[in-house]
Amino acid sequence: MAEEQWTARLVLEDGHVFEGQSFGSAGESYGEIVFNTGMTGYQEILTDPSYYGQIVTMTYPLIGNYGLNVDDVESRGPHVRGFVVREFSEVPSHFRSMDNLSGYLKKNGIIGISGVDTRKITKLIRTEGTMRAVLTTLDTPKEELLRRLSEPLQKDQIDQVTTQSTYRCPGGDRRIVAMDFGMKSGVVRSLLARDCDVIVVPARTTAEEILSWNPHGVMLSNGPGDPQDAQYAIETVSKLMGKVPIFGICLGHQLIALASGAQTKKMRFGHRGVNHPVKDLRTGKIAITSQNHGYMVDPDSLGDTDLALSHVNQNDGTVEGLVHRYLPVFCVQYHPEARPGPDDSDYLFDDFMKMVDDYRQGRWIPYAEKS
């Protein structure tokens, strides 16, 4: 039997209104409207903490046809503020499926809207840039919705998604402290697969507390929001650099850049999908990558830093990777752990392990001496 549906509206801050059918929960939710170009991976997208505060539009027209399961979650639950699709499947078909999309969203208080022109929404975002939006099943007047959309965005997003206490995932003899700024489970799984003993710490953990674990390496995770709002994290990263090998992903990449004296800036509509080509300038090889970010490192700000450009996006030339010339530090803007997406960039975790091992054994060579 079909689930109960209400009329839903998606209202953008520029005044555009899209009316469709709701699925999942009912109510009203505000956030930043973005789009993701992945054909699959909606469960990982919903549970990626980097999407905190965002209403996600899927460009692929049919979503939900393989259901949801307990294996493909990337955190403790969904973090999106809303979910926008052209059509959702009420009856999924897959041997691992344990729930349908609407039921999952309803259990977690997430509003979904279907039957809208997702292609037009995507074109608007590409033209006008990322906007604020509201998804509602209520009768709130449009004028009132637009007034509320003019209010400032929440700035403490990392605090909403980081772990509240330190925990340990036992593994091998490489002791890695992972700073959780909104970390996906895939990052921990990638480290555990490489014989690491992983200690996950909250985002506001100090450098002194991290070093008290005597780590062999530090992992800086992905996460939501403007990296320049996380001054406490920039300070911590600055104090850790030169003390221990560091690998940063997505937000972690941006924090390394800021701690090194570079600058970040907001992108027009960001990169969100699983098919972004990135060139490794050190090898000349191109990988198809999974990405989810709305900010980028300003390439014009790298000149006065000790950071060297290591990876470049082949679509728009944006900065996708950096390596420190003199310290055991490197980072990428995309997601080598995938989840969802291809595992072309999985080798970066192996590079991190080599850096950790070489540093421990006193044979690590600075990048400046290699190039």
C-alpha cells in the first residue's frame, strides 16, 4: 500500500517555487540547496556529515530503487535538511534492502519532495550559484518563507556532527589519531584495512591532547561548513604540523591550507558527485573521484606558502591536492575512501602509510628534495 503523501513546496531564496509530492517526514526545513550528480549512492550521501545543513537535489531521475541497508551508512544517521528527487521508488528491489527510501527518511525526520523538475533546479543552481531554500509541507505564506531565508546561516556546523567523546577502533601497530570534523565511516574502514589502530577524537581536541596519544600519524577528516569558521581547528593543525605525519581529506585539506597561510573561498555551486576527473601532477595519471565540497583553496594564495600543488581538477582547474615541501603533510580535496564512488584514489591511503612508516624509521624525505 502506498504511503501517505502531502503536497510539498521547495522555495528558493530567489523566489522560485517548485511544488510536488512529499515523502518521508512532514514539516518545514531550511538549508542550502545543492545538487549531486551520482546515479547511485544516495544512502551514503544522506549519511555523509559533510551534507549537514543542506537540501540535496539528485540529478539522476530515479532514486530509491535498491532500497537501504545497514552496510552503506557513513555515520550514525542522515544529516541532510531535505531530499529532492524527480521520482522515488516506493518498492525497492535488492537482496540487501531492509527499508525503502520514504520509510527511512520518515524514521529520521527528513522531508523529501518528488515530482519536481530537478533538471531546472540544477540549472538554476549552476547559473545563480548555491542558494538557501526551504522545503515545507505546511501552508506558510511564501513571503514569510522568503523572510526566514534571509536569516544568517548556522556557523557551528562541525560541532553538530563531530563525535562527543574519544573512541578507539583497535587494529595493527600504526597508531593513527583521526580528528572527526564530520568523518565518514569509510575513512576509518580504510585505515583499519591497513593495520592501523585508530583513535577518533572530537573536532575541538587540542594538539597537546592529540600528541599525548603518541600517534604515528594524524588523519584530518571531511566535514561541513566554511573552514574559516573553524579557527580552533586551524590552530590545532598548525601546532601539529612538523610534529607528526598528517593526511587531510576535504575539510581537512582546507584546514591544512589555512594553517599554512593560504586562503579558501566559496565556490559558485561546488563539486558533488562521483565522476570528477582529477590529475595527479606527480605521476600524470587521472583518477575518477568522489567529491562533496562547496569551498576550495584559492590557488592565487599558494605563492607565499610552503605548499606545492599536487592534484588538479580536469573540469575546472581547481585545486584538488597539496603537499608540504618540507614537512610530512599532504592532503586532497576529494574523497579517496569513496563511499559512494570509484576507488581510483585508494592509493592515497597507501601513500599515507608509507609516509608514516618512513617517518617512524627515519628515512622520510621532504618533497622539496624529491622534486
